[in-house]
Amino acid sequence: MVGAKKQIVILGGGFAGIYTARTLERMLRPEEADICLVNRENYWVYQPMLPEVISGSIALMNVVCPIRRLCPRTNLVMREVEDIDLTNRIVTVSPGFRPRAKKIPYDYLVIALGEVTNYYGMPGMLENAMPFRTLADAITIRNHVIHVLEEADCEDDPDLRRKLLTIVVGGGGFSGVEVVAELNNFIHEVKKNYRRLREEKVRCVLVHSRGRILPEMAEPLALFAQKILKKRGVEIILNDRLVAATSEKAILKSGLEVPCKTIISTVPSANPPVLQKLDCAKDKGSLLVTTALELVGHEGSIWALGDCVSLKTVSGKVVPPTAQHATREATTCAANISAAIRGGKPAQFTFEGLGTLGSLGHGSAVAQILGVKISGWLAWMLWRNLYLFKLPGLKSKVRIGIDWFMHLLFPADLAQMRLEHESGIKNQHFEPGDIVFHEGDLGDSVYVIEKGECDVIKEEEAGPKLVATLQAGNYFGEMALLSDVTRNATVRASTALDVLLIPKGDFNRLRQSVPAFGEVFSELARKRTGRDN
Amino acid sequence: MVGAKKQIVILGGGFAGIYTARTLERMLRPEEADICLVNRENYWVYQPMLPEVISGSIALMNVVCPIRRLCPRTNLVMREVEDIDLTNRIVTVSPGFRPRAKKIPYDYLVIALGEVTNYYGMPGMLENAMPFRTLADAITIRNHVIHVLEEADCEDDPDLRRKLLTIVVGGGGFSGVEVVAELNNFIHEVKKNYRRLREEKVRCVLVHSRGRILPEMAEPLALFAQKILKKRGVEIILNDRLVAATSEKAILKSGLEVPCKTIISTVPSANPPVLQKLDCAKDKGSLLVTTALELVGHEGSIWALGDCVSLKTVSGKVVPPTAQHATREATTCAANISAAIRGGKPAQFTFEGLGTLGSLGHGSAVAQILGVKISGWLAWMLWRNLYLFKLPGLKSKVRIGIDWFMHLLFPADLAQMRLEHESGIKNQHFEPGDIVFHEGDLGDSVYVIEKGECDVIKEEEAGPKLVATLQAGNYFGEMALLSDVTRNATVRASTALDVLLIPKGDFNRLRQSVPAFGEVFSELARKRTGRDN
């Protein structure tokens, strides 16, 4: 051992980060190095089982494991990574209770920050589509789906009821397929508890950009999965993809529009912002690493692994972003850090995968293991047993085993676990012809046009009358809030329209506290009332 | 049976509302009446076990039961009650996905809306104290407590660490006692997983306004509970109460201040706003009902029960707001609605209680059953068995039984289940002398003074220098946001200070969209920079 105790900092607590920390804890003596792991959550998620959280067949918290118990010798910092200073070897993380940046110096750095869902260039997706990646995403989706069922049950308008009962899932890879399968199973299981929905049709639509789903698998298995999904009622739209969304519909590249209140999209992915701004060798945005997992240009001090890297094995094969590869990368990475500390030759990454597995729920799955293709119940048993076996910790194994057993005996849970919060100032997107609000609606927010145009229309005896056309920089909707009456006109987007939406509560608080802000809207209301008369 | 099918509307899904619906489903034939229940959640909470959710000894969702499964013949409307029109017999509920009010007409109305926590006249409590009443409250408290432990573990400032490790609970009734007991047990159990907290002292402080806790119980039992809590390290402050709070401390009536980052208050209670504005007979704010549970002045058409009413038994005893009374009230109420429909004499409420039970966790409880006082392990076994037995539905019984068994084998779960959301525009309260922000802090929000005054102080070589004094209507904190630098001065409250806090994200969005808003702050920043030079 040479010199002082080394500081190893691991960024990210997914499969790659956690398995690196665990392996380092085993390999290194406490006096050789301190291990610090930065993650925005204090738990690690068992990603393959996350879709089952949506349907409630695994309880919310049973799919996660506290990092402090998985890596007892690691110092966990539950913050966001905000900046990596490669020159001074310092990681800056987000502030905690006090607004001060926290800086963490490192001798050796492991970057395993994964990917994020990125809707750049897809209007309205950020505002209306739900990504599926984290536990919070899964819970949000579950709560939203229960919410639309509840609303559909007490809704009298058949148009709105149909929208509430339509769910669009974008992306036909493992993640999208498992999500749509679980959602479809869940809804059909709980529908009977909704007295007015028993006879209603529920549409679950899967949209995929290629000619068949599951590009990760051999064609026969993908076709098997398609057949099973269709048999259960899932609609599959191939060779098309989500390009835009509003609060009322999903819009596909082909021009097809699916009226719906629920859009989930598992694609497209991008590196997290902190890595996007990192100045280092990259391949189509992903960090470029050597076959020893070293960040190119920073060999011997920085390693990168998991979904955020572009990695090839020694034999030149591209390494896919899966858990089985991430855990093997972690072993190589930990060994190479140990070699850097103790001296020694770095190991190369040679693992080329054992196979692929995807669950379709309800006793069905597809698997391709060491070249053998299996589908149906056998694949499903394999899926469950393999993943249960791979779960670290006896507690998790027991808990998930019990959940699965309970789900055989009792129907799926349908309680909606909602945490209260006002929605706050936000953006919204409308397509041409969309109604922003109807005359007679309750006034719940004020709108500022950021891009596009809209028409203000009044219902008169002679028919609808165009009262005004508004454009970027204009405000509307203030009247109903200032006078506490219902909307006195209908507003309809005449082009693609992007607005900033200030909800009633925030509007009133700002109006009271910043008089100049309130004056803008009062003045406008005075003008508009004058014009009306 | 006389006339058309009757519409029965039940408001509230607590013990009182749910048991009324269940009893009505049994008593009435489907052709006699439609039953509609309005509740903001689609589940019913088993309130006595809610404190165990905080500590994780019962899993989040196992303490609730879907209302649709408990009351299969009832139409559930998952909305908030906004208005009760006694004249036209119409209930208005909050809008769903569309901003339109929903109106529900009734022939017979059951009001069982419970109580809310009300911090009126207690500065800073709304902003800084967490109520404990709903499942969302329990989850919020759990997440917050895990958050302070995580932050304490990576915090270097010993002062802040002490604040992070101090928890104040207001109210020494059943609810407050069970919460402080569970929290104290939980923290001591998980502390060993926090590498830097193992040797740190954690303070759990219970504040109660009278001379002893548990006013609902006989003195010897209350003293036993006090002894147990103290033995486990809980500090008990008697004859005092919370009167104000800031983000840094709890302030008691005696003038005592407890520096802390966690305040939970189970008191005081008030009727929900929709009942406050209801024009009917009341007793100290609670709805006044007859011994047949009829709302005074609306006999034969409106019944009220549960925590929102003032009720005396036939023998004149005041009925306490507990689950055992609420379920009996529900039986009487359902019988009387049935009598109103079919004709018959209303039943009177005569139930006078079987006893009281309170858990202290960790194998200890206090009980007073049919006059017999029990404490310790026997009372605890009684508590667990009785409540498990009382749980409706086999699934809930099995799930909670498993949770309790798992908790014997494995340590408490410490994963923090956080749902992402930006915090938005909010209020904050400071006491004289409190620091709003320090020179050098990151600029995370802009402040508008609503009440009080504060000093702007700069650190200079000769020592701190007072630069300005600001008062109601003034803004501050804009400089760091406009120029994206750290705070260039310290701001300290010189009186009690109430501010509106506009976070960076909202500030920038408003500035871009409403130029007049941005101009207010830019102008101010120009003036202030001029003055500085």
C-alpha cells in the first residue's frame, strides 16, 4: 500500500454503482480507501420487477432495498450530482437543508449515472407523458391510472370516458412491453370493482417504431409476445412513434391521433444533464470507455459503466444496457480500482451475456438463454425464479415471495397512494384546434402565451363568434379569476400553442405581493370588459 | 316502500362514513335506494395502525383498504366536498379532469367529514409543522424523518446536525403519544445504519398542554406511559404547548425554543372548511345532532356523525371522537335512514364505550377495558389482537399479520419513498433574530415581505455592517437570481417576519413570460447595485 487512504467516489446507485460499491467493500481493507456513493435516493431499485409495482403485484417498497444495508461500509450522500470538475477532482452535489453547495473531492471516480428520458423536440411530451424509469415514476403511473378509472366511473360524458379509458405506451422494448402488459392485466383485474365500468372497453395501445416489438430478442419470441398481448386485448401499432402530446391526446408520426388521458413513454433516452456538459471523450453522447472501463483520457483515475457509457467487449461486441451486464462491469471496475490502489494490471471486460428475459405477466414470458428460446409458462417460471434468486438479501426475497403468493389468493390492490401538493406554475402544449377551456368552465388558472396563437370565441344566439385572436406574449383567462366567475368565452388553439399556466392560488398570492404583477392583469381585464360592452 | 328510489349521499370515508355505507348495503334492498359516498381518497384508512406506518412496521399500503371492495354496492366519488346546499338538497364536489363542478342531489344526507388540523393563530405552523391525520401525512412524516437522518449523516456543522436530530411532537393524546413512541423506536432502530450517527444523540420531544399525557385515560396508566417513554429516551414537556414555528425551531408558550428541523403537531382540531361555512345548528363549531344523530333542524333528512359532531348519549354523556364510537354511531345512523325510508321510529344512540387502548410500541401498551386497567406487554398483546380482529377483510388481516411477523425477523425498512415535485411558491415565517439567508449561500428564491421587517447585513473587514432595513411590500434576494451569483449579503429578521417565497424556477419563468413582473426586480437590482458602488 502506497501513500494515504484513498477517496473513492461512486456516482449513481443503480446496478452498476451499487455492485461496484459492494465489490469494493469486499476487495479493499477499510484502511486502504473510503468509499462514498452519491445517489438521489437512499435506496436501490430492483429494476426488473418495477413494472409489477404499477399493477400492485409487488408492494411499493418491496422492490427497493436501502443502500445503507446493501453497502454498510460506504458513505451514502443522498443528493443530486450537479457538477464534475475533472481538473481539480471535485464532485459538486446539490444543497441539502441549507443552500450551500457540497463539494466532494476524489482520488478515484466511478461514473454510473445511467440515463434519463428525454423528450427534446417532442412538443407537449414533457408536460403530458409520464416516463417509466424510477420507483417514483412507477408510483406516479399507478396513481394516475387509478385516478382515470375513478374519474371514468363518475363521468357522464361518453367522449371523456373513452379518453379516460385509453392508455398509450410508447416504446416496444422490454420496458414498454412489460409496462403495457402489467397495466392491461391490472385494469382488467380491477375493472369489476368499478360499477359503471364493467361493460366499458379499455384500450391499452403499444406504439413501437419498428416492424416488430422486442428488438432485443429473436423474431419468433417477439412474435409470440405480440400474439399474447393481442390476445389479452393490447393494441399494437408498429412502424410508428409518439412525436407530440397534449392533455387530451397522443400524436404519432404517421399523423394518427389517439384521444387519451394517459401517455407513458419509455423512449427516447439520453445521458443526464451533468454528463451532457462534461467535457470528455464521447460516442453519440455516451461516455467513451476503454475495455477496462476507464474513461478515455482519464485512465487510472476515472471509470464509467452502466447505461451512460459506450462500451465494447475485448472481442469488439457492443455491450447492451442491461442489469446482467452492469453487474459484471461493476466487478471489472472494482477490480481495476483495487489494481490502481495496490498496483497491478487492469482487467478487461469480456462478458458477452447469458441471454434475455421478458415478462408478459399472468404466467407468461419470453426467454432466450444461452441460445435456447423459451416462451409461455416455463419462461415465466424461469423469470420469477431467476430474478428472485438474484435479489440481494433474504428480506427482499421473502417479501417479494409473499407478495406473489398473496396475489394468487387475493385481488390486486387498488388504493391510490397520493401525496398532496398543489400543482404550481407549469407549461402546457395544445395542438391546432384544441380547446384550452370552454365557456362556462370554472376559472382555475391564468395563461400566458409563449408560442403560437389562439382564438377567443363566444357562444351567441347566431352561433359561435370570434371575439379576438391572441398571440405570443398575450395573457388570457384572468377575468374568471379576478371576478371569481366561470369562463365567459371559449379559447381554442389556432396553431400549435405553448402556454405558461399560473394556477389560481399562485396567481392570487403573486397579485397580492407584487402589485405590478397584478396590475398587468387588472388593466387587461378592464380593457377587455370595456370592449365587451 | 313509498315512492321512487331514494338517493342517499354519504360525505366522508372514515370509520363513520364507511360503516354507515356497509350497514346500509346490508339493511336496504338495491331497489330501495342508491348509495353514493364522496371521499377524497379511494381507500379507507385503518387509523389506529397509522402510527406504525411512520416506523415502517406496517407497509405503506397495508393499513388501507379500497372503499370499492368494502362497499361494493356504493357508488364512490373520489372528489372533495366543496359545498352543501341545504335548501336545494345538492352537494357540490370539486372538479375532476375538466374544470366543471359536479353536483350530486340527495334525498338523505350523511355528514361524516371528520376534523382537520388547524394552525390558525400559530405563526409559522402551517409552513413548518406536519399534521398527523391521513396516510399522506404519515408518509410525509416518514419521508421527512428519513431525510433529516440522511442529511445529518453527511452534515459537518454540529449545530445543524443537532437540529436535524431533534424532533418535536405537539399533543400528548393517543395520537401524539403513539407517533412519538413509533418515531423514537424507529430512529433508534435504524440509527446504526448511519455510519456517522451511531454515537450521536437523537432528541424526541413530546409537548403536552396539561399536567400529564393521555387525558383520555386514568392517571396510573398515563404515568406508566410517561415512565416507559422517558425510559426509552423521549423527553416530555408538560404544561406547555406549541405556539409558533420557523424552519429552524419550535416555539413554546412558556417562551422555550427547541431548535429542530422536524415538528409534528396532532393538535388543534377544527371542522373542515365546508362545514365551517355550513349554516346549521352548532356547538363550539361542531355540528349539533340529536340523540338519533339527526342534524338539528334537519331531522329526517340529514344525519351527522363521527368527529365532526357534538353528540351526547341518551343518558347525557358526551361521546368522544374514537373509532369504537364512530362505528356504533354508523349502525344507529343506518338504522334511522332505513326507518326514514320504510317508516318507523328512529333509534337513539346509547353506546357508552368499552374502554380505551394506546400502544407505546416495542411490546408495550396501556389499556383500560370495562374498568380494568392493564399496562405493559399484556396490554400490547391485547392491542394487537383486538385491532387485528377488528380489521375488516381477510386480506388486510393476513397482510398486517405478515408485516408484524417480518418485523420480528428483519430490521425496519429505511427506504425513503419520495415523489418528485418542485416546491413552488410558498409562505415562510421567521422570528426576530432569525437568519433568512447567509452571505455566500446559493440563491434559490426571491422573497416578498408580507409582514414585519428585516435587516440586510454585509460582512466587512471592520465587522458586520447594516446596509438596509426592509419592510412589508419590499422584495429581496433578486440579485443572486438575476446574476446567478451567491448571496451578497445576510438577511436577518428584526421583527416577526412573514414572506412569500418565489423559487428560482418559478421566478425565471414568470420573468420571461410577464415582463412587467421581471421589470420590478431588474429595476430594484439596478438601484441596489448603484447604491452598493
